[in-house]
Amino acid sequence: MREVVVAGSGVAGLALAVAVAERRVGDVVLVTRDPRGGSSWKAQGGIAAPLDDEDVEAHVRDTIAAGRGLNDEEVVRLYVGMGRRVISWLTEMGFKPSATRALEGGHSRARVVKAEEGGDKIGEAVMRALSHRAEELGIQIVRGSLGEVLVKDGRAAGVVLSTGETLRADAVAIATGGYAGLYKYSTTDADGSGIYAAMRAGALARDLEFVQFHPTAALVDGEIFLISEAVRGEGALLYNGDGERFMPKYDPAAELAPRDVVSRAVYAELERTGRVTLDASAVEGFERKFPAIAEFLKRHGVSPSSIPVVPAAHYAIGGIVADPYGRTHVRGLFAVGEASSTLFHGANRLASNSLLEALAQALLAAEALRAYWGGSWEAPRAGGLLYPEKCPYYEGDVRETMWRLVGIVREGSGLRRAVESLEGLPKLIAEAAWLRSESIGVHYRADYPAWSGVKYHILFRCL
């Protein structure tokens, strides 16, 4: 049987490994830095999935509205249409969904699936189910970090780990997450190294300027902890340093506006009044519904009625150009989850759509892998402005520079300084933000605060 190396053991990578093994598509080697590490175990919120056939259209509309129309509607319809299928698949593995659905920002209906046990610990519940299934299937796990993707005769042929160890394979899947960890305030440590390795192997990158900042990360004693969108969905309110509830003046949906709107509002009020707090005192059953958050607050002696919050880099919308099945421009090289750019999210991700994408992609990529063994490979469509760039190896801590110059609110001179001072993937993120001289979705330019109305994408390839 042919072999596939999956780099990354979060929801996307683990789900792909399970899907391939269950369907006997190939032998899987799963590469992971830490089986209990990464962002997936810490994920809050839930899995966005339509309630019924009628809700599919509403979910599609909500996704495209949040993405400001830069989404690929075919991809949106495909993934949203698979919502109930992925929930059923997880349930077969032992995942227990909650009896009721939750409402989150940007959603027109309460459709977000939670875990029956653990409330806000959706990531832990999903990862436990997938990990248990992976153990049952006997999936081989190798400890290590991805260094390079090997390419032979135009096809992915394995990986080299950061230790220098080589793993030969007939196909490779990148599931190493995004690059939001390149920022000073972040909910993740993902540094984009898998994306950059894929680029160096010949894959294209797209929409790197689109980085989603979560509006409400608790910052207490130097520790950052995500306060889920669902807390606001349950009635929590935002107040500035003057004691004013400010969101109604920024958007009619107030605290339930899309993330990019709330993030910029929180940032603006922090700059203006010096402090923003989230009041969750009106949330019924707070400790039962959000045990992880409640535990964090208790540990730090913080009241749910006055949680100090800041926006934090949370999710990279840009990534490796891939079709809905995870296929890239390098034959045999797949990209799934946050590492990929399928245009599902457009210019801004709708809350709880990330787990939906990761699980749907896993099932589809397993199908595409079987087709690849049969000689079929269809490269993704990638229209847009293509920029060839040198892609050197780089080192160093860039988080302060990225936060200060390529953060929530950007402007031309700062972005130009970032481009001149950074190297590698951070430089490309800054360059994409500089090239897009307009504001749309999560990308906001203070010097170009309006959107041009023209839909386009910025792509990079390594020379």
C-alpha cells in the first residue's frame, strides 16, 4: 500500500490521517511536535453546521457576508453542505454533541454544535474522539517538526524533519496550522513554517494579508486566554474604560457583529480609553457552559463581570493555495486546515467555520488521494496578482514588529518599514498588506479605510 506523510496532528491532520486509514487509501505516517500540543486541543466555540436543509442557504449567506464576498461560493456550498455529515462522522467516533445549538457572532441562527461534556472545550472533545480512533487504526506517529518538503520529478516525495531525518512517501499533506503566532499577542504558537516549506517546494501562497484577530482574549498577569465568541452569544457585553457599552455605536449587531468589526472596535476603545472589559454576569450557567474560561478566571482572581480583554491574532485566513480537496500546485502535495487557502473564508472567517473546514477537507482529501494513486491530479484555480519572491531561510523573533506594523490597524509607511526589515514569511505577510491598498474584512488600512469594490487575490511563489 502507498504511503502518505501528514505533517501536523491538530484536527485537520488527525482527521485526514483517520479518513485515509478508515478507507484503506494508504498507510499513514503522522508527524507531530507534540500529540497534546498545538491549537486544536485548546479550541473553544464549536463546529458550525446547518440545522437542516433550509438552513444550508442561510449558513452559506452568513459565510459569504462575513467574508465580504471574497469567498469561492462553490467551496462554501460544498463545505457547508457537508456540515451534518462531518458531525455524524465524529459521532461515530464517540464525540457527543450538545442537545442544543449556540448562537455566535455573524450567524443568523443558533447553529453552532458544542460538546455535550465540557461546554466550551470543543477542541478537546473533538481531538479525544479523533485520537482514540487513530489509536484503534494503529496510525504510526513520528515525533518531530517539518523542515522541508521533498520533491522529485515534480511530485511530493516525502519530508525532511528539523532534526535532519528523512521520511520518504508517495504523497505529503501539510496540516501545520497558520501563522498567527508570529504576533506579540496571539492565541496560538503557529508560525507558518509548514506554509513556508510548501512554498519552497513550489506551492503558491494566497491572501497572506488576511489575519483574523479575535476580539476578546483575556490578558491577565501577562497570560493570554481566549474568551470564546459564544460568551457574547450568550449575552456578555463589552465596556470601555469610561464604563460605556460601546459596540452599538460601531455596528447594529453590537457584540454579535463579525469578528473584524468587533476587533477593530475593541482596539479603538483601548487606544481611546485605555481599557476594555467583558461583562459576562448576565450569562446563565456561566461556569457550566464555559468551564475552561471559568477555571482560568478563578485561577487569576478575576470576576466574570469584569474580564480585561484585548484583541489577539487568532487565525490565518491566508495560506497555501489549495482546491476544496486540498490539492496544491505540486502533484502529490496536499494542504488542509488553517495551512490552506481554499477561499472558503474570503476576507474574514465566520465564527466556528474553521473546524467545519478542517473536517470536510479531511474527508475530501482522502478521496483525492485515492484518485491521485490512479493518476488523477487537478491543480487548483488561482486567479489573482502573482508576485515571485526570494524565499530565504530566516530566524529571529518578529512578534513585536508584526504586532506594531502589521497588526489590526495598518498604514503604508509602517508596512513599508516592515517589508524592509523582515525576511521570509513575515516579510511576505507585510508585503501583501502593503500591496492591498484598501480595507476589506480583517485587513484594515488607516490610510485607505474604504474598499475599492474590486475582488482580487494576492499570490506569492518562491523563485
